[in-house]
Amino acid sequence: MARYKDPIVTEVLGKQLHPGEQLQHWAYGVRQPSMGLIILLVLLAVLPGLIAVALLTKEYVVGLTSHRLLILRVKGGKAAVQEITEYNRAQLPPSKTSTGGLFTHITINDPQRPFYAKFHRMGMANNRQHAMAIAAALPQAQQAA
Amino acid sequence: MTPAAPAFPCPFCGAPAISPRCQQCQRDPQAPRRICGHCAKQTPSSEKACMHCQTAAGSDLSWKIPLIVVLFLLALAVSIAVHSA
């Protein structure tokens, strides 16, 4: 079920690193359309609705480095990078995280660079551990800032 | 303890970037950025055209929305055909 394997993700994130910067944790997450839209689309027609939800779902690879939180919007089997958002770890905006049985949710409440994604525990190998480590680092970095 | 972020080069023009603005291209080095599909260089997401090759940025929704509409119309046509058969 894993969407990407570790070497692909670390390679994609590694290309964004600066000299001397170390990748500490990485995770794969998605942002689906709102639940209301999903219900509406599936009620209209099940199969086209599910296809529409898949098409409208954004995929992210998130990396926590020694200096930054890197968020890459990716697509395709080789995780082609579409968009890059980064946050300085020393100046992380307020964030909200939660972990349930299946998903770890990360919300970054930044007016200029808002971010939300949920990380399924089977999204990648050790996705849950990495996502929880990233989530744990957010409040710590926020307190330190 | 998180180390202080050193000054990294501007992702857009390569000049030494000093937050919050690059002294050379006057862009925010930490602004969300996209990869140009034409030249593969980075441009702020807020700009409509690539700052390097001037190629206009296309949105995935420009083909996804029509495809979704076609899928639903197809489903509707199939259901009508099955119902009338």
C-alpha cells in the first residue's frame, strides 16, 4: 500500500537540501477535498465520484531537516515535485497536530503559507513514526522561537 | 535545540539571500514556489509566469475539472441507457 519507498522520498527531499543541512524525518501525506464535497460526489455517482476524489487529492512529501520544515507537493510514481513550501525551524508558525488510530494530522496556521495534510500510517514505511516526529517537532520549535 | 538558520542562496536567482528579501531579485526566499514545467527552475507560486522563461503556469484543474464533468455525464448516460433497455 505504501505510495513511495524511502529512497525515492529521500532523493526528492535531498535535492532541496542546502550544504550541511541534514534530513531528519520524512513522511508522505495527502490533502483530500472537503468531506462535504466527497459525500456529494460519491452520492452523485460512486465510481466517478471516487475517481474525482482521487483526482482532487493533493499529495505531499514533508521533510524535517536540521534547519527547515520542507513541504513538497508531488505527483506521479517518481514523486515529481510540483510545489515547494518551506518554514524556518527557528520561526515556525503556530501549528496544530493530532494523531489517531490511522492518521496523523498536521495543520500549520500561517497566513501566507497555510498547510494541512493527513498522514496515513501505511503511506510509507515508518510513515506514522516519521509523521509523529515531525508533529512533535512543530510545537517544540514553536516554543523555542 | 534548533540551530539558527544560516543564509542560504536565493532559490530563485541563486544570489546570497538575506531574509526576508533577496537583495538581487527582491523576492522572498522562503515564499512558496513551483517548478516550471518548461525550464524546471523555481518561481514563486504567486507569479503567473515563470520568472526565467516566461512560460505561463498551467493548473492541473484545467484538465481535471472537464474530465470529472465528462465522467459524471458518462455515468448519467450509462444509467439512462441501462434504465431504458
